Amino acid sequence: MKGSADAKKGGPRYPAEARAAGVPLGGPPGLHPTLLVGSIFYDRHGIVSDMKAGLFDEVAAGGLLVEQDRWSALTGNPCMVDVVASSPRAIERYLEFVLARTQAPVMVDGSSPAVRIAGLRWAARAGVIGRVVYNSLSPESGPEEFEALAETGCSSAVILSLSSSDLSLEGRLRTLRGPGGLVERARQAGIEAILVDPGVIDLPSLGVAREAMRLIQQEHGLPTGTAAHNALGTWGGLRDGKLGTDARRPLTAVVDALNTAWGGSFLLYGPLSLASLVFPAVAAVDACLAQALLEAGTMVDLDHPLFRIA
């Protein structure tokens, strides 16, 4: 099912359906459960003992992966693992470990293009490139990243449309448009499933991201989503105790659930340790949206959160 036509605007009303590393996305809100992506081995992650060598507590890491898989099975929300690394050696070790311990796809993430490219090439050599989503292309991405995507046959990628030189709504949209824009360059590199993240850097920017998501879906017909939890990391009221010591958990659930309520197809929810908080909150919103589709005559899959938790 393609994105529905908007009679007034002439563009798609919803993102077209797509599959990112096998996970269905897009369509009207509620049709497919939100893809939830938890991060591991990120900067200052306590289970990592040597970031450059990629040494870590394997028991703790395995437990985090099991827990996300458990919540995914319980709610019906598909999951991925955002594998973050600081060196080529580390990303190879991390990817090998994660892909051997979960059936979930992974996002290849890292501190530099060289790290991410090393991850792509390892996945291609290991024969698992079909389980990989590149995270991410941005206005700062050089030709070597697009070349590596084409070379390895990676077909799914996140575009971070946030430009460091223009943080405005229009700036986010401009990076995607026209010849030489990120959408065209990604497609030329063989990316079939393009996921667009308009970028969240603080609480106010979450509102800008919401409008960007709507306009990107309308203009390009692409699935959108955010790392909404970034709004909490720079929220002064949480750091200085103004909102109380118990505010962070409910605010985390609310901010992440907003992404789905606003039509987001995927969510980078932060550390895997938050799975028990985020999956129920997002699944509840997915269930509500799916019920509206049922009332309008559109059936959703029986594994949907509507039938798992509602």
C-alpha cells in the first residue's frame, strides 16, 4: 500500500510502506507497530571496559539483548539494536557478538565514518548485510560513505536531516531535497529503505521535529522517526531537580510515546536498559492508533500490540 494521496496538497498523506532489514514500516499510523531501537556500547556505557579494543562485560550485554527481545515479543513491537562503537576493531567485535545473540537486525553506528564503514564491510564479509541498517547519513556525510553503502550492498539507512549550519525546520527539509539532496544520493547508493530522522537535540526541538516529520512524509513519502530521548539529556529542569527526582521516568515514557502519536514509524529510544519503560508506553499508543484503523475498515496483523496488550 502506497502513501495515501492528500487531495489538497497533491502529495502522500502517509509514508509509503517499506522494509528496513526486513522490518515493515510506514503506511497510516497504527498499521505497523513502531520499530523500537535500543542502543548498546555507547559512550560511557558502564559495561564497556575498553572502547577502542571493544572489550565489554559479555554477560551484562547478553542480558540487555535478551530483555529487549522479551519486551518485543510481549508487546508486538519489532526491535533493533543500535550498535555504537569508537573504533573499527570495536565495531567488528560488537557486531559479531550482537548478531550471534539476537535475531533482531542492527543499526551500524559509530563515532566516525571510518568506524561505520568498517562495520558495513564486516557485515558484508560475514554475510549478514541484510540485517544491517546504516545509522546514519547526514549533510556532513562524504562520498566515501555512499560508496561504501553501494559497495557492500546495504539497502537500508537512516538519514539524519539535521544540519549543524542550519537548525531550523526549513534547514532540516532542505537537506533532503532536489538533485544532490540526501534522499537522491541515498537512492543512488542503492538504499531502498530510507528512514528519516529530523533530529532532536533538546526539548524545544522535539516540536520542530514533529512538524518536520509531517512535512517529510508529505513531501517524500518516507518513514520518519526520532531519537526523542535526546530531549531529556539537555533538559535543565531534570538535571537541577526542579521537577523532582521522580520526573525522569514518566517524562521518558511520554516523550517517546509522542514520537508514535505524531506518526513516527521508528524510535531510537536510548539505552537498552530502558526497554521495560519504553515498550509498554509505545505499544499502548500503537494499540490506540490501530483501533482507529479497525473502525475505518483496515485490519492489522494479529501480532500487533492491539492484540498483545489491549
